Amino acid sequence: MENIDNELLGKIKNILIKKAEGYNYKEETEEYVAKVEQENEQLNFLNENNPTCLSPPKKSKQSMTLSKKKVSSHHIPPDLSAVKMLLDYFVSSKTDINLESLSDSELKAMRDDLIKKLSEL
């Protein structure tokens, strides 16, 4: 049961990271047109009262052909709620620091340290 939970947490974490970073995706739209092909099959029928040629209705086949294909690329911007969820999860699970109890100078030092680490990435 723990393997399933760890696997599920890993998948959720990866999804949140992707959503927090933003991502691109491509969308394909295809438009089809019905193409009617008629078979010219003419049979001559003779009527006893009227000796004229009559032709039966033409048979038709319908097929779909691709007329337009459009590929659009879209960008999903970073989602701040996903960033917040990740921060809440990692900060609360990795550290036992109560941020509310820190002084302003300690918070500024932590902020500067985080900015330094982020700039190294």
C-alpha cells in the first residue's frame, strides 16, 4: 500500500511541478469534407406503351476526405496555486521551522539565501 501511495504522490508532485512551471502543448484540428462519387451505370428499359429509353437513378458512394488540418500551439502560464501547494508541501514536510515565530531579520536572511540558491539554478 505504501508503494501505491508513494507512486501516486510522485505523479501528483510531477503534475504540480509541470503546472507550476507552465507548459506548451499542440492541438490538431482536422476538417473533413464528404465527397460523393456517382457511378454512371445506365441501363436501358423499354416500356411497351412508350418505346423511350429510361435510366434508373444513379448510385453514389460517399467518402470523407481531409480538407484542412490546423496545428495550433498553446502556452499554459505558470499557475500560482500550484506553486503555493508545492511550497506548502515542501516547506512543511522538510522543515520544522515556524515562519511566524521568526524575526524580520531572520526572515530577510532566509529570503536572501533562497534568492541566492534560485539564481544558481
